[in-house]
Amino acid sequence: MDLFEAAEARKKGGTGGGGKGGPEVLTITQLTSRIRRALEDGFPSIAVVGQISNLTVARSGHVYLTLKDENAEIGGVIWRGTAEGIPFDLEDGQEVVVRGRLAVYEKRGRYQIIIARVEPKGIGELQLAFLQLRDRLEKEGLFDPAHKKPLPFMPETIAVVTSATGAAIHDILTTILSRFPAAHVVLYPVAVQGDRAGPQIAAAVRELNEMGGVDVMIVGRGGGSLEDLWPFNEEEVARAIYESDIPVVSAVGHEVDVSISDLVADARALTPTDAGRLVVPSVEQLQERLNTSADRLGRTLTLAVRQSEARLEAAARSYGMRVPLERIRQHQQRLDEVAERLRRAWDHHAERVGNRLDHLGSALQSLSPYQVLARGYSIPTPADSNKPLRSPEEVTPGMAIRTVLDRGELDSIVQSRRDRRGPSE
């Protein structure tokens, strides 16, 4: 007997199997189990609209939330596998429509919705995911015009990241080769639709940067639904384009289709055909650029010639050109004046040096021992040495000595010696 049968039996006065005219006595576990079966059997599939609150993501990846309206609320659970497939971010206060089934969490005796699908109310889930990612990346600065790189005017190598079999590559090649046949186009084939497309596109952008040798890159595909174009709205693709050192042109869908790739790329093409026009110049543009360069070069050369002529005319009118010999003579006169000043300075310096030498010579002369000889003194030395004798102890009787006088020398033999205290011998 389920919950509803038991309730009907009680209304009719039945015992419901409890005996003695009363209800059956159940354990809490039994009662909760019967309620769970009744709810799960009675509400196998439901759809509920409400506002999210108390949103929590457990470490296990399961999502727990409360759905409420003005008068009531109910708990909800989104298992991890289901949560990973939701394309947009769940937020408190968000109005959503959830689809799933009722279940009872027996441990707490609480009923809740096991959510299998979540849709934003009034807007598609992909559109909401687009708006959420757009706002978040814009806050991070990924769309900042200051970060966008200019496209080269005449690239040598153009890489195209798109499907090898789609209409986009045909339109791009036709446009590029018709405008600039010398262009070198490299196709990097990727999936542009489905779950594999986003990672492949991001990997292609990064690998082309690592390879090098590419001047500009086109990333895109032809038109389609929002679901078809979704790979170009994935965060992984947006960050790969933002980090690219190679200028990137985004060419996704038609003019009315705006993708995250369009916003983050260095340039947006309205269509793949338009991308071909953006990356290479036409013959007319090249001719115009050549004509402009030729005109600019001609004006520059004309100006340079006129400036040179003006300088020559000014030089011809100058005093030095009109009377060159007089100019040379003026310089000669100035050299003579400088030479005379140098001579006088040298003579004055030489005179000062001579006077200084004379003064020093006189000082040295006054210190010479020979100046003393002129006053009647003499200098005795041994006959075989020029060392002056200072004491009687330095000679012996019979020793030959030489005596230097002011006007000559005397040779003599010592007969005796004595000091100031008296004769020693």
C-alpha cells in the first residue's frame, strides 16, 4: 500500500493494516521510504520555474541549490556529470526553468528535485553563456583596443584556421588570390563544429605561433546557428587568440553573427570573403600606394635640391667666398699675433727660471767648504785620500798628508800630533 492508498483508507475508516482500528505503526525509515516511493512514482518527471538561491558547489563537483518563488521553496541537486554539461554559469538570483524528478533525501526526510536540465528563463542557455563569458572577458581586458595588433599591409604568409571542406576556405582563397596572386596561403584544417572544435581551434592558433613564419592568421567558418558557431564562443579559443603574437582576423558566420572570437581578435571580418579583403591589398591599392610613395619621394627630393641650392647661394654670398685671400691673410695675421704672444711668454718664463737657478746656485755656493778657504782656513786630508781629517787620532807621526789651501795644496809629513788637551806623542 502506498502513501495515497493509505490516506484513502483512513478517510474511509479503514485500519490501513494497523489492526485494532488504528493506523499501522511505522519506523521513521519505513515512513520515509514509503514517502520516497510515493513521490518518485507520482512525480517521475517535472518542470519547475524558480529563482536560484543558496547555490553551493561541493568539492565532489555536485551542485546544491534552492529554488524559490514568492511563497515557497524547494531544494535541488545537480549531479556532477550533469553540471559539467551546463554551458552557462549558475548564479544566485537567476531565474531558471529546471527539469528533472522528485526524490527524497531519506537521512533528513527532505524532498528535493534531482535536476537533469537547467534553462535560463526568457533567454536561451547558449545566449546566456555567451553574455556571461563576454562580460567576464571584457572585465579582464581581453577586448581592449590597446592590445590589438595592426595587420601587415602586404603579408608574405597567411595561415587560415578552418575546415578543409567548408565553404569558408573556398571564399577566402578565391578572394586572396584574385587580389594578390603572389600571396602564400597555408591551411591548418580543424573541426569548426561540435565538441572537438574548440580545443582544435585553440591548439591550431598556439601551434602556428610556435612554428613561426606566419605574418597574419584568419580564424573562422561560414554561417550557421548559434549552436553551430559555438566553438568560436569558447573561452579556450578566446584566450588562444588573445595570447597570439601573430595578428588574428576573426571571420565567423555572417555580418549579424558576433562571436567572442570577433571581440578578442585584432580585426573582425564580416564574412570569410571579407577576411580575404582585409589581409591582402588589391592591385588598385598597390598602385595607389606606389603612386603615393612616388609623389612623396618626388617632393622630398625636390625639397632637398632646393635646400642644397639655397645653402650654395648663401655660401657664394658669404664674405669668405667673395674675398678668400683676405680671409686667409686675416688668419695669418692672427697666427702671427698668437706666435708673438707665445714668444714673449716663453722669454718671460725662461727669465724667471734663470733667476731662480742663479739664486739656487748662490745658495749652494755659500754652503761650499771651499768658500771657507778664502777666509784663511785649510782642509787636511791623507795623501792617498780626499777624506778630511777631523782628529789627531786619525794620523800617526811620519804619515804623509795633503793640506788644501785657498790657492793650492801642501804636501807634508807629520812629525807629531796633539789635541787640545796637549801633545799625545
